[in-house]
Amino acid sequence: MRKIRFSIVVLVFFFALLWPAIRLAAQQPPKAAANPGVLKDIQVMNSSSGLEVRIILTVLTSHKAFELSSPTRLVLDLYGIEKVAAVPELTVGAGGVRRIRSALFSQDISRVVFDMDDKMPRYEIVKIAEGLKVTFSGEPAVPSAQKEEKKPVPAKADAAKPKVEEKPPAKSTGQEQAKPAEQKTAQAAGTDDAVDKRRKEETQRVLEQTIKLYDKSIQEELASKRRFVRVVASVGPFFPGAGGLKDRYGSGLKFGAEINAGIADKFEIWLAASFLNQTSTDPATGLDLRSRLFPILAGLKFRPIKGFVNSYLGIGAGYFFYSETSAGGTNREHEFVLTGQAGVFLKLGRIYVLGVEAQYDHCPMGTGAGKINAGGFHIGLGVGAEF
């Protein structure tokens, strides 16, 4: 009965430690794709069915389209696309579409916005091998130079009106004929300069926006590397240091739980608690002895290798709470402890981790002949999650 109650207490203890991480995991939004996607390019072309826009993606993902007004816009959210390599803004001016903008909306959602000239034209969104195709059925814009000039309709001759004899136009001199040609040449040169100026301004603006988006994506990536929480539960053998604890009880099985939080690119803080329960027999009296060890530790870790394989070194300090029960009663002590640890863990999927850790604690307790080392060497196998 006492073992059953002890097991229930241990389960409740571990559940209480892991409950914050469970709630944090439940609040995390679902990831749309296992592999991060890239919006590579946006291609615009006229086709027989209307204006055709191809959104080139590295992976096929789910999407969501919705319309906005004032001004009229079509918004396309691409889930699982974590990087935008396409030009951030394209001027279209065809098919009712004024321009197309693209940017990273959140950590794993990219957004493409179609700004309309006036009203929303009819459109269709279909998946293709390269990504998505958006077709606007509105009539594509035709350059003014290609528009057919309307021919004037000849008016019917009015028989009642007298005919007026038209005089032939006077012959122009060479200078008068040269002036219109010079004016046309000057106008064409001015138009070319204006077009070149607009192109340079557009190129400069697109370049500045691209640099801003790139800087923003770099900052978000660095921030995501710094901010994380990792929760691990572990179990493994504990080998007491030299002294009475080792002589009386020997090694035992130690259970633990640990919470880590990132504070910089390769540094994190950690808080851990563990529990060790051992029984033995007093050689002098033959009565049962029971010891319980409950360490609470905190410290700093350095994580030089990050990725699928991760390694770390840690130092810390805390308190050891120790109790020993015998026929004469229960003796309780607590003492300050220093600890050092090293470990390796693997990231499985997006959040799960599996690792092994070695830890050494130094904690002398008692005085004189009753002095013992409650610390020792611990090897633990841990499983958990990193958010």
C-alpha cells in the first residue's frame, strides 16, 4: 500500500512539472507543412482566358483566399511558406489588376495581395505542378498604341447647301516642314528620359523593399532561434559519491524533469527537479532504512551545436533535500550543492527530442563522523519537446 501511494505521489509530481509545457503545446498553431517552403517567383502573362498569374512555390501547400474592400483587394495566404524570394511588388496594369505585392505575413505564412483598379473581376485559383495559378477573366489591358483608331463616318452630302470651291493649300517652305519633325524628335527624347527615370525609381524602390524584407526575415529567424522552451523528463541510474550514502544504499534509480528556456543564440537557462528513493537494512539493528533525495537545481547551458544533433554543457547550483527514516525516527537535512552536466539530444520532427545526459553533483552533508556526500554521478535518458 505504501508503494502504491508513493507511485501516485511521483506521478502527480511529474504531471505538475510538465503541465505548463502541455498547455503551451496545446496553444501552438498547427504547422501546415513538414518542410519549410519558399515563394520563388510570381509570373504574369496574358492568355486567351484573361490575365494569368503563376505563383511558383517549392512545395505544394494549402492556401486561403479572401477579398477586401476600400480599396478592392484579393488576398491569398500560403501556409507553410516561410520565405519569400520573389520581387516584393509587381506593377501589372492589366486585367483589372493594378499591382501584385508579396511578403512574409507570419513565421510560416506568406501573403500575396492583388490590388485592383476598381471593381473585383472574376477570378479562378487552381493548383498546378509549380504552385498556384490565378486567372482573372477581365479583359487584359491593351497598350494605347495598339488600339484601333475610330474612323470618322462620312456625312451625307446636303443637296440644299451650295458647294464651296476649296482652294489648294499653300506650299510650305523647308523650314516650316522641319519644325514639326524637330518638335517630334524633342518630344520622343523627353518621353524616353521620363521612362528611364521612372524605371530607375521603380528599381530603386523595389531594391529598398527587398532589403527591408530580407533584414526583417533575418531578424525573425534569429529571434525564433533565441526564443524556445524545452521540457524533458528523464530516468537513469544514480551512483552516490564516497561516504555513508554509498556504503548504506549503493546506486539507485533517479527520476527527473527539466525546463529549459533560450535567452540567446547559443545560451539557455534551466530549472530541474529530481527524486531518488532507496531502501536498505541497518547492519547494527537489522531494521529497515529508507532515504529520499529531492534536488532542486538551476543554472546556465551553452549549446554550441544546434540542428538535428544538439550538444550542450551546463553548470548550476541549488539545494539537496535529504531525509532518512529508521526505527528511531526521521532525520532531515538540506544543503547547498554545485552541479555540472553535459549531454546530447536529437530533434525528432518539429518538436520532439530524445537525448542522454551525464551529471555530477557535489553536496557534503553532516559533520564529523556522520558527514556524507549526498551528491554523485547520474546518467539519464530523457524524452521531451521543444517549442
